[in-house]
Amino acid sequence: MKQFKFIRWFIPPDQWRFPVIIMLGIFAGLGAFVIHISKAPSYLSDEPSTCVNCHIMAPQYATWSHSSHREWTNCNDCHVPHNNIANHYFFKAKDGLRHSTMFTFRLEPQVIFIQQAGKDVVDQNCRRCHEELISDTKLTTMQPDIHRNIEDRYCTDCHRETPHGRVNSLSSVPDAKGVPLPDSPVPEWLRSEKN
């Protein structure tokens, strides 16, 4: 009986039912539109082309697609934690929300640099995939000065240009072809300059 009283608390009075239904419909429609226009379901996948839903990521996609990592990894293999599925999707959601906020409000810098949390994740994933190389005594004894205190440094301290090379802008990769840039969400009739 108490359950029904709790549910009744959410039911608006008779004079407010129609306006509340209209407002809920508007919010549901706007929510569906935002999900559609932002291609939100694509972010649940590990498809690298998803990363170029934002045009600003084209240089990163282009340099990755011309690297040796392309054959073995995708963006999420390096940039998302793999310790458990909850942390995996939490990090994707947190990072995606930060990215979408920056791109929506045009706060993105001209040159993109990885944040500290992302740097930590990339380093963990480098070590996860390349554990054999890191622990190979032949390599560490051949160049002991380079591999000294390897646990105290990030992999990217030495391997700065792996796998993206020097990425400053799309002009830094002028020969990059095949970047799957998304179609414009602006309708053709609105883009057309013909009257």
C-alpha cells in the first residue's frame, strides 16, 4: 500500500498532466536528437573511426593509421584502462564527457596534448602489451644506462612519437588520406547557397 502512495507522489495534479506530458515529450525528443546527432552509440564500440567523429582528432587518426600499431591495436587498446570492465567504461564515459564538453563549447586547444590521467593509462597499457620487452634481460643489459630506473619513468619519456609521430595539426600529416571524417549534420538545404 505504501508503494502506491510513493508512486502517486510522481503523478501531477489533473490540471498539470497535459503540460507535464508535453514537456516530457519535448525533453525526450531533444534527448533522442542529441544522442542521434552526437552518434553516442558509436562510442560504445572500439572502432577507431569513432574517434574522428570530432574533426579535430583527424591528425591522431591519420598518424595512427600509418603506424605499425594499426595492425595490432585500436585507440581504446592504448587510451582506456583494461583492468576491469567497470573502470573501462567509466573512463570512456568520463573522458568522452570532457571531450564533448570541450568540443561543444569550442574550448579545444589548437594542439591536443594528453591529460595526466590519460598519460597514466597509456603507460599502463604500453607496459601491459610490451611486458616481454620491458623485462627482457638482453635488452636491459645491452644498454643499462638507458633502461635504468625504467619503473620510475613513462614509456613516452623516450618513445614520444609512438604511434602518433609529431602531431601538431592536420598540416603536420599532409599526405594523410583515408581519414573517415563524419558527414556534416547540417541539412543540404541549409548548406546550399542557392536561393
